[in-house]
Amino acid sequence: MTSQSLGGLAANQRLVVATGRDPLDRGDVFVALDVNTGQLLWRYAYPCDGPMDYGKAPRATPILLEERALLLGAYGHLACVDLITGLPLWKVDFQQTFGASLPTWGFCGSPLVIGDRVFVQTGAPHASLVCLDLRDGAIVWRAPGRDVSYSSFIQITVGGVDQIVGYDATTLGGWRMEDGEHLWELEPEHAGDFNVGTPLWDGQRLWVATENNGTRVFQFEENGRINPTPLAQHRHLAPDTQTPILVGKWLIGIWHGLYCLDRETLREAWVSDDEAFQSYASIIACGDRALLLCREGELVLLDLHGDQYRELGRARVSEDLQDIQSHPALVNRRLFVRLDNSVICILLPE
């Protein structure tokens, strides 16, 4: 790679896709690398430039499908490319096509793919949320709304209605997947959230976490609308960029410390104020294990069995002090990590 990037890595059994900028910082670059050798398989690039806070590289994590990849840049260029060759199949420009305004920190939310539909948030007045046909990029529907958030959307089903749920610039909301009808919205108690974290859904309840309103869990009414009164709330876990995760009976998140909360009540099981957990970390979890990639370059493996902090191991991904904010990708035992302008592969022990 030729630049740093906030965009997460995406990988499958064959390749890992990373985002970046060209050497002159005048265009986006996406590269696919062989997962076994690191060899360059393909490169997709295009010119785009202009003022942007916090760098110009893509923020969104690429979406890898069976035969295609969806690549979104911070300036709102969405490309669907062939996963084997990297050749473009179709392209959409949020600013030119929909009249979207460039957000302060760029377009950040990853596209949401459900079947042969792609859902993206542009923040344009008459096309704030847009549904595209995965096959050719044709517009299926567009829904008016508010400015864009910096979060990704999820899909839920409540009362037999499939919904697209996520943030706009100021509220949390649900849109009917079929036609984009705005079904409900929820204004937070305290205004001013950046709305970066992605909502979490377990089939019955919805968890959200923001910097001015903390972590909350909501339930839905039979008509598919959210009950505005949270079932539980935790004020201190209030991340401005990190999305907590649900694993087993716990919710794990970071904000000036690592919090382990009971997912039902949001009561604290334990809190670690270790230096590694003070600002940001990416978390991957399965079963009773959680692997954290901390901003300064430490990998921390935790045992989540029981109700106490238990660290199983710790290692550095680099001897140099890092500022890692790109989410890693894990395929089998291979962990792919973004370090400045490079991608490294770490083979994890069995």
C-alpha cells in the first residue's frame, strides 16, 4: 500500500482487500493480496480529491461476496468489481448521482448487501437512503431523509417486517426494506452524537452505544416500531468510534477502559483500566474468547468464561509504536493487520 487508511481489511480464503490512496494523495486505491503469499492479485484505482478532515483514504470496510466486491471511498464513489480480476462491473457516485454533500469525515458506512440488493446511505435530501440492484447498480428505490451518519446499517425483522436500521446524522431509525418507507425514528436524550458505532441485534433486542448517551438496549413493539424507553442503560460505556460486541451473555466495549457488561441488564461484570484499552481497540470474539487489537499495536487474548477479567496472552504486532484504527480480518488462523502503509499476516497458534 502507498498510504495509511482507516478502512478495515476484508478477507476470504483466497485474498485480502485493503484500501488506501495513491502516492500523490489524489485518488483512491484498492488492492487484493494473496492470503498465503501477499502477492498482488489486482489493483483498482480512480482519481478523487478535495478537502477532508482526518485524511482522504477510504473509511468503509470492503464487502466481499462470492463473485464480487463492493468498494466505497470516502468521497462517495461506490464500485462493484469482479472479485477475481478487480475489473469494475458498475459504479455510482453519491455526490453526482444523488446530489449528496461531502461529510466532514467522508462517507464511512459499509454497504449492506441482502440478496440481490445493496443498501447505502448518501445523506442526500431526496435520497438519504438508497437501495441498488447488486447486478447492475440500478436504483431500486430512494428514501428522503437527513444528512449522513458515520455508521453502517443492519437488517432486522420485527413483526414480519424486514427493516434496515441505522443512524442518520441525528437519530436512530428503521426503514422498510421493500420500499424504503421510514417506519420509526428515535431521538437520543442528549444531542450531538457523531453516530459512528453500528447497532447490534440479537433477533429480539437492539443495542446502541454513543458518546453522549452511553450504551442502551431497546425492545420493539408488535407493530415493528421501537419502544423509546430503554430496557437498560450504562452511562459510562460511551464510545465515540468503537462498536461494542455481543458475545455469549456479555457485551464488551471500550471507552477509557475495557467494559464487560451483562447484555440483559448492562450491569458491570468487570472493568479493566489497562493502558492498552484507554482509547480504541478492534474486537473479534467467538465462544468464550475475545481477541483485541489495540490502537498502540498490542494483541490481547481474553477468556470470557466467568465474571472476572482473565487475560490469556499478549503480544505486539510491531516493535514500533503504532496508531492502528483499521479493523483487522481473521481467516482461520491468519490475522491480517494494517500497519501504516502495509498489511501484515500473523499466524495465530492453535
